[in-house]
Amino acid sequence: MSSNNIESGLIENRLFAPSEEFTKNARINAEKLAALHQQADTDYTGFWAQQANEMLDWHKPFSNVLDDSNAPLYSWFNDGELNVSYNCIDRHLTNNANKNAIIFEGEQGDTTFITYLQLHQRVSAFANALKERGIKSGDRVVIYMPMTPEAVISMQACARIGAIHSVVFGGFSADSLRDRINDAGAKMLITADGGHRGGKIVELKSAADKALEGGCPSIESVIVYQRTQHDIKMQAGRDIWWHDAVSEQSDHCEPVWVNAEHPLFLLYTSGSTGKPKGIQHSSAGYLLGAAVTNSWVFDLKDDDVFWCTADVGWITGHTYVAYGPLAVGSTIVIYEGAPTVPDAGRFWKMVQDHKVSVFYTAPTAIRALMKLGDNFPNAYDLSSLRLLGTVGEPINPEAWIWYHEVIGKGKCPIVDTWWQTETGSNMIAPIPGVVATKPGSCTKALPGIMADVVDEDGNSISEANRGGYLVITKPFPSMLRTIWGDDERYKDTYYPKFDGRFYLAGDSARKDADGYFWIMGRIDDVLNVSGHRLGTMEIESALVSHELVAEAAVVGKPHEVKGESIFAYVVLKGERPAGGIDEELTKTLRNWVGEQIGAIAKPDEIRYADNLPKTRSGKIMRRLLRTIAKGEEITSDTSTLENESILDQLQGKA
Ligand code: WTA
């Protein structure tokens, strides 16, 4: 891609300043923000050292701040020691032992309240159960759980003993789970009999069984949390129920002090190749990013109730559910199920019932709920809300305005937060009491985050609204440390250009005349479907692994609710179906992809052709395929196409 290809879209100029009242009570006011930026700009490492000392409790203080001697394999605070679970739980016991850490609601309406003291006991007991089953510092543990407090307890228990967790989203298939277990070399799997979602049971244990049957030699034991109580198989000698594993355990477990750089977790995410990559995060740097952004961006204060709707299977559920809000001593809401059960008022009823004050969700959820009408939110008292957030994809102005007016009643600032699995925490986002927002812009980089838009040669683009590569020009504490087991892939993926000077995010962006960032989309072959990252290559590999498929190309097509939908062009080994339509086969292939990756990766549309459009040099013409998927007229030059006659097939005309 060249930056000339990045065209900037609509210019949105409405400006929304926070109310005086919000600003008056906010943690960060204009003066404080200016001072933070000033310090970060003049004394970068001093700035981060001070934040690390103020925000985190250290067992052994650090003296090194940033070590860039092995760039781009950076490390931070690397002679210090701490424990993440201690920072999220223990240190709040003195003043907040009886404060709710977690408010949980199951899809069927059951609620559980867990105080910091109870969380401490439950995490400690479970950590002891892990130890009893041979888990030690540095061992990998895969977590494949429904969205219940036990997911967070599992993560915190791993952190407590220095085990490295890797949470696999419950919507991923058995095959995806197996690949991740094997790549991580996990010794243990923590799962559940199932979870409730959309009025159905998500069959987690049977998927886990299937994954393990396919060969996961490193797994020694499986702990199964009983949630749905439906019939599942337990394998003697390997599987144990959660309640049995903890029943005899002490609720005291001394935290294992780890080096600041000790890996806290791996989280697999899609890239532009067929194989998901295990993003490796550190303990201290990651937690620091999580803590400062929960404080600066979400403005969390002692009486807040924070509901981030993300599943713990994604990075947002790590940083804004399982770790960050707890690190700053807040109360989180966890919801197990779907937003439309029993109806589209579920989120808003929960906001009312639990007096949620800060609410963070994805544009796709906002658009879906917006479509179902204002009656749902209007039926509930949303006056507890004071701050709203979005993440995962650009939010279109229409959805932004709806969120602002119908949910926020015009009084809640909206923090549109740009960041990635790799960055660990918010990078570009408004400080809500200070920065006026514009619908669709994530505004400006946070203090200590040096973001820029550069051209092909790495020069900063000063011209307003000219698109380019979004980069972060200095290493920052919460950034990924590497790709698990593959430093070379880490370097090639994130530092491929500009002499390794900048972290390349993989997004294109522009800055407007006020210096506000506008994210324009991915520059690689990664789709953003309902805020979830999916590599086109991954879906293509899944398709071609089916015995009937010879070749496949997958592109994104703009979608009103999901942001992007998945459009696949398939060449079969046998005859092309008459007229290019075969509904049965399409169903089979969709289910096949569902089994290979997970339901979220199922193509929405499949079109069959005799060949794929390729240049004479054999490259698939993806831009052409995107144009066709959108149903737009083909204006690009197709004369280099090897077989021009397939255009009609690709367009569904023949
Ligand atoms: C996109 C999710 C526009 C972007 C935290 C990024 C966004 C990818 C925004 C990372 C936003 C995330 N506005 N686009 N506020 N936030 N993105 O790793 O393309 O699941 O590179 O992390 O989502 O997705 P990931």
C-alpha cells in the first residue's frame, strides 16, 4: 500500500465540550493535563517512572526505566518486582475490603456481588488449587470460560502465582482453541460446562474435549467450573470440577513476586497471515497502562460503577474488566449474556439496576441497539451515567449522536478510545474533563504516548487531513513485548519500515486542522467485524482446507451494524455451480469456517467463480474484489486481468 491510496473521508466539525460540572469533578483538569504532557515531552522516562511509582505498589523498587539496548525488544522497569494480583486486590483491603469489586449478572437474571475481601479469598483459594495441580510461575494456562466472575478469578489467580494465562474467547471453535493451546504449550485448561448466551447454552466443555482429543500433548489437567449444570463428560484423572479443586484450599496465598517484565499473559489475535499471533504482555508496564488509562480516560473515582461490556476473551476485557479497574480500586459490572435477552433493553435495565456510572462498549453494539428503537433505553432510568466510551472501530457520527443524546442525555462525554491488543491500553483518547470531542474522532494521544501520522518515508505529515500511517514514535510501557516464541515475526510485523524507529500500528489515519486523529481503517488484510479482528488469510486458509475448495479470497464489505461483513470468493475444485449459486454448499462452507475458527468468522456471502481475478504476475486483485463486493461499478483498469470474462461471475451476473 502507498499512502496515496489512503483517502480521507468526510470531515465532521461538530465539537462537544464537557459540561462545567463534569470538568469540575474530573480527575484531570486542563492544567493537570498540560503539566502531564509537558513532563512527558521534556522528560519522557522521568514521566513514566513517576507514574509507575505513583500508580503501582512495588515489592522491589526499580531503578531502570526504559531499556532500549535490544530495540525493538524493549523492556521497562526491568530491575523491579511486583505482583499484578496484589496490585489489583490486596492493596485495596486496608480501606475498601467491603466494597464491591464485582457485580455480576447472569443472562437468566441471577446476580452475585463480590467484595474486594471475597475476591481476595476466592482468587487465593483458586491460586492454591492451581499450585496443587502443579502450576508454577512461567507455566501457561489457557482459560476458555463464559463471562462470569470465575473468568476474572482465573486470570487473577494465574497472575498471583506468576502463571501466564491465555484467554481464548468462548466463541472460538475447538480447532482455534487447540491451536492456541499448542502454540502456548499450555499445561492446564480452565473451562466451564457451558455458559448462557442468547437463551442457549454455549457448549464450552464439549468444545474443549474436542480440542484436547485432537492432540494437546502439553495439557496435564483441566479445571471445569460448573455454570449451566447440564450433562457433560468429565475425564477421570484429567478433569476436576472447580468446586472440588477449591474445597479444601486455604483462602490465603502469598503472591509470587515477579520481575516487572515477567509475562502476564498471551492473547492471540489475527494478523495478515493465516496463523494468529500470541501477543505477549508484561506485568508492570501492562498494568501501568491499564491503571493510568482507567484513571485518566475513564476518570474512575471511588464511587463509580464501571461497566465495560467486552468479553474477557478480548484485550478490552483484560484491560478494562479484569485488570485496570481493579488496579484503581473500582467496582466492575460483568454480564454473562447477549444484549438482546430478553429484549433490547437489557443493557439499559442493568445500567439502572446497578447504577452504572461509566459505560464502555463497541460501536457495533450501539448501532445494533440504536436500530431497535429509543423505547428500550427510554424505559429505564439512566441518570446514574456520567461518562460513555467506545472502542474497536471508528464510530459513525449518527451512532455517536444517538449514544450521546439517547443514552447520555446530552450530559455524558464520550471517550472514543483508539488502541489495540498490542498496545495493551488506550493510546489515543480524550481526557473527558478537558478535551472537547468530535463525533468519529478519537481526539488526541494520551500523555506519554507519542502518536503521529507519517508518509511512506516516515516523515510526519503536517498537512491537515492528509492520510498516512498511524505510528507510535516512542516505546511505551504497556506495549507488547514480542509475539510468543517469535521475535522475528514481532520485528517484521511492527517494525518493518522507517528503519525500525516507529511502532507501525497497521491502521491508516489523518489529523485534522486541530490535530485530532481520525482512524481511517487497516492497511493490512485484517477485517474488523463487529469490533473483532479477523485476518482475511485466516478465513481463506479455513476455506481452502475444505476438500471441495481450490482457492478463496476474502474481503470486507461495509455493513451497517457490523462495520464490515465477510465476503468470500471461492473457486471450487470441481464445477462451478450453475449461475454461481449453491445455497447448500454455501451453508456447508459457512459452517466449516465456523468449525475451523468460530462463528464470528463465517462468511456472510460466498460467490463462486471459475478463477479469481489475478494480475499477470499472479497477484489477487483485492481492490477489485472489494469494489465488486460493494456492488460498485468497476472503474479500475482490468486489462491486466488474466481472464477478463470472470468479471461477470464475480459480480453475480453469470
Ligand atoms: C481498530 C481493540 C477506530 C483499529 C482495542 C485497531 C479502532 C484495531 C478504534 C485493534 C477506535 C480500535 N477507532 N478504530 N476507537 N479502536 N480500532 O486488537 O483498526 O481487537 O488497529 O483491539 O481495532 O483491534 P484489537
